[in-house]
Amino acid sequence: MKVLLVPSGNPQTVQSAKLLAARLVIAGIDSEVQPPQNTTVPVVDKHEIALVVPMGGDGTFLSAARLIDFAPIPLLAFNYGTLAFLSGNPERDEVELVADALSGDVLFQRRSTIDAEVTELDGTVKRFTALNEVVYARGASGRVVEFSYGINGTKIAHLKADGLVLSTATGSTGYALSAGGPIVSPEYKGLIVVPVAPHALNTRAIVTAPSDVIEAQISDPGPNETSLFVDGLSADVVEPVSITAVRGSREVQFALGGGEFYANVSRVFFGGPVEE
């Protein structure tokens, strides 16, 4: 079994990954470095990977999860980025942390994904899985989007807005937070619905039950009028007319060498603990 190192495209991070791979070999741990230009096919067969080590920021973490197609392989992230909420492992020796993860001496946590089904104007149905969020937003024209959304067949609202964020608990500290959504413990298995800059005074985010089905119906879906983003990447969708989202069928396994969730919330969003 091997450790797959997944660096960001930063040349310095790639060099750090190669150095870490050499140190792991000396420690008797077999590893491979994923070329940053290849983000779709792992250089190691998924069945031979014992641990994935994203080396970058949160975008690199999300890319690594997609690279292994959200398989139940632990991801141990090292922070080489800026925000680094997902990649916030403590400043310990990296070889030691990898060894601890391989031996099971770290905290393992399963995070929910989101499965979305998008129907286009011509009847084409496309399916996506995300760890953070699926975002429906205004397109190249810059016009606000108009849509209705509901849960379990009950209509909640009809809005004109900049968009709609459908987020996991993990994604609650990402775009959903910026759009006014709550910070949700990663242990929570439901989803969060957050309208983005709605033209209304009485709209709030909604935290749903794990079994709930979220539905959005889109008004006037002309070409280039709307966009769809999955974990920050533009999706191949031209004229969506409806989006259905549920808790994903797969879970992503985090290997946490430290950095408790609420301590990270304090560090990243509130500038660290308040001194008494």
C-alpha cells in the first residue's frame, strides 16, 4: 500500500512533496507524488492507496477528494495555502504525522458529500458530487437569477437573487458562510440551503435533515444567463431548469492530526481565542 502525495501547482509545493516522498522512503513508507497537471487520474491505483496527503490550501484538498472519486481513503492534509480551514493540521513533523495516520493513531472523521441532479432545457440530466457545495449563480450576462426552491415537495420561496448555495456541513465554512449561512459542525449529516444576495428582506438560510430532498426550479434559463459551480469549479451545464440535491451516497474520510474544529473556527474566522 502507498501514500499518494497531492501537491498544489505551486512549484515550491511540488518540490516539498518530492522532498517529503524521499523522507518517507527513508522511513520505510512507500509513496508517489501526483503531478499537479494531472487532476483526474491517480498515478497509483485507488486499491493500492492507504493514505492521500493533499499539500496546498483548501482547493487542493477538494481536488484530492475528486481525484480519488470520494473513495473511503483517508485524507491527511498539510497546509501550504492561505485560508487552510480544511488543511489545518498542526505544525508537527510531516513524516511523523503520516506514520501516525497509517497506524491509526490520529482522529478519523467521516464527512458527508452532496449529490446533485441537474436537468437542462433539452431534457439532458447531469449528476455531480461535491464535498463543499453546489452553487447556482448568475452567468456571463450578469443578470440576477430567478428561481423557486423547496424541500420535500413543499415550496419555500420564489426569489430573484445572485444565486443559491446548496452546501454540506463541511462547506458551511466556505461560500455558504460568505453568503450569510451558519457555521455547522462537520459531524452534522444534513445540508444547508443559502440564497445569495436575495432581493428580499425575509430570507434566511435553512439547515435540512439528512433525509431531506432539496429542489430548485429555474425561471428563464437562457444560454449564458446562469452558471453552476461544483466545489468551486464550473460545471458543464448550459441551460439548467431544475436542480435536485440530497445527502451524498459517499463520505470523505478525514485524518486529523490535531486542530479541533471549533479551535480552527476561532483561529480562521475570529482571529484566535480571546485572551482572558
